[in-house]
Amino acid sequence: MDTVSWNVFRLLADFLHLGGMSFGLAAIVSSRSVAGFSRKTQVLFQLVFVSRYLDIFTQHQGLYLLFFKVRLRTAFMLWLFHKLHQTYEAAADSCNLLALVAPAAILAWLSGGMGLREEAWTFSELLEPLALIPQYIVCYRVRAIDARGGAHRATGSFVERTGSGPVAVRSGSGHF
């Protein structure tokens, strides 16, 4: 857990996730609307990053790791959901977060980690693949946000870029 595996797949995953989040932010800022985006997905990603990177306060971090561990983009996106709340489609964002978080937390606790940091890391690893489920539900429920389909292209690109990061890491590390 303390060693970093520097390989092309990890780097690819980091930059795919960065690109996806940046693309999502750009789409929201340029349209001044969060229509088609799931706030619950952003809450789950923030929970993943907070629980995964507890070591940021206890261990020295390289600049690269610090940049990718401090996920201010997700916090900024949540702030945009607050600021643009009138464009948020709560009815479409109806995934039950407890159904995703509780099993991940229970399995992390049962994993028998050596303390809170390891259990939190395990929790984040179990929750990350589930974090895009609310976004998938929103994409399914919101058929036509605008006649041009711009919101669908933006959310589709966001999901594609953000969701490919974990796949790249797992395929390069021998884990999946």
C-alpha cells in the first residue's frame, strides 16, 4: 500500500481520470448547467478519494502523488451542483447510495485490515467501481435533455473518460 507502482497503466489511469473530470467540469461551466450529471456519483468519488488517501496527512508525498491525491476537482464539481441546483435533475439521480456504500464498508471491515488506514483503503477500492452507477442511471433516465443532444455527449464523454482509469490500472497490474 505504501509503495507506488510506476507503470504506464497507472499513469494512463491517472490522466484518463483527470481528463474525464476536467471534461465534466468544462461541460458544466460552459453550459452553466449540471443537467445530465449525477451528484451522487460525485459524492461517491469524493468518498473514495477521502478514504483512499488518508496517508496524505501522515507521510511525505511527491508532487505528482500530491497533485493526483488532492481531488479538488470533485469538490469543485460538488460546489457547482450546489451553485447550479436549479438545473439539477434530482428525480433522475435516484440511486440508493446506502445500497452501494454499506456492502463496501462491511466487506472492508471484514477484510481484516491492519488498522483504519488499510480498511479505508480497501473500502475505497471496493467503492470505486460502483461510483459511476448513479451516473449510468441518470444517463438512462434522462433521454432528451436538449434537442441537440449536447448534454448526452458531455455526460457520455465524462463517463467514458472517468470510467476508463480504473480499468487501465487493473489491466496493467494483473488485478481485475
